[in-house]
Amino acid sequence: MRGRTVCRKRRPGARGTFAPPGSTMSVGCGRMGRMSERSPGAEPRETHPDDLPEYAERVLEVAELIPPGRVMTYGDVAEWLEEGGPRQVGRVMSLYGGAVPWWRVVRSDGVLLPGHELRALGHYRAEGTPLREASTSAEGHLPRLDMRRARWDGGADAGHT
């Protein structure tokens, strides 16, 4: 946590004391600064309105590495990056994923992205992505991804180290 001070929690029944006597405390203990405040001594960063957060750039780079006809789950991408989780990856894809092959980053159950099913299905069929036909009882009768065959583990051919 860069630029923030983390303070010890109060012990139950310890009125007004945050730490044992003699321990040093930060000045800002008990008060959390705004996330937009800079840390003292930090150099100002030049930003451009079109700049992507570093994590978002990394997620989109992984999406571009996925070969046609293969998919990775949101969790797979997070694991590949060794940072964040499926929800963070999903958020990046929802905000910035339009410029990359977004249909290749999917839910782990193989269900097509709600609201984009037909566009995604067109891409999957064009790329030969393995699909499982929907049962007649399934709503809309849309197929799902065959995750066992379509899932890409980021093998050595992608250059991941």
C-alpha cells in the first residue's frame, strides 16, 4: 500500500489506546487520507487522458496473446499475471477490452458473455473455437464454450516466462 499508513486496530476493551506504550505511531494514525493525495516526496507523474492503468495494459496484452480458437478465463488471466483476480480482470475487460479480442477472455463455466452472445458466437464460429451445443431446455438455445477443449493454458508458444 503505497502512500498510506496502516495503523493497528484497537484491542477490545482498550479505550483510546492503539498501541502498547513506547511504540511509535504515525501522525496520521486513525485518519485515512484521500487516495488521490500524493505521498510526501513523490515525484508528480505526467499523465495523459488516454493513458491506461498499468494493470489494464497487462490484462489487455494477455488477451492479445490468446490464439484464435482458444480462450482463457478471467481467473486464468489473473493467475498468468500473478496479480488481481477474476473480478479485476473482468472490470478491465468491461472498460477497455473493446480494442482486443475480448471474446477470448471468458467465464469459467463457458457461458457466453451476456448481452454480447451473438457477436461472440460469430467470432467463435469464425475461429473454430470448440463449442457445446445447448440443450433444448436451455434459454435461447445458445451453445456454450467447450472449456475442456477451448481453454488455453498460456503454453510456451506464447513466450510467457
